[in-house]
Amino acid sequence: MSATSTVESIGTEETAAVEASADLSDKQHRILAYLREHAAEQTYFKSRLIAEELGLSAKEVGANMSAVVDAAVDIDVEKWGYSSGTTWMVTQ
């Protein structure tokens, strides 16, 4: 891949990320931003812990995650398990 096509590819990915997240609510944006910020240092996230950090309820986090999963193009978000609340696996 040439340098030009690499730059074009990066630009396309950034554009896709912006377009995918344009339809998100404020809560969904906050959840996505939190996951992006912490994905490099952590892989598994519990809904209740995300909620505590963002001042939301675990139920609010869970209700908004499907939109976040669909909008997240720069990270992968998967429902991983359910024990003492829902756990999400986030990878870059």
C-alpha cells in the first residue's frame, strides 16, 4: 500500500467513525468515549462500573450499548458475559 493510499484509508476510517457516531445520543457518546479512552489499558468492562464512572445506572448503560456497538468502528465491542451484571469485551 502506498503512502497516499494509507493516508486515504486513515481518512476514510476517521470519516466512518464520525458518521457512525453522529446519530448517537449524549449518553451513547459518553459511553463510547469512555470505552475508547480506556480500551488500551483494559479489555473487559462491566456495565455497572461504566455506569459508576459516568453517573448513569447500569440499566442505562445496557440499554444504550447496542447503539454504541453499532457505532464503534475504531474499537470492537462484544457482549462477553453475564455474572453479577453484563460484561463487555472491548478491543482495538
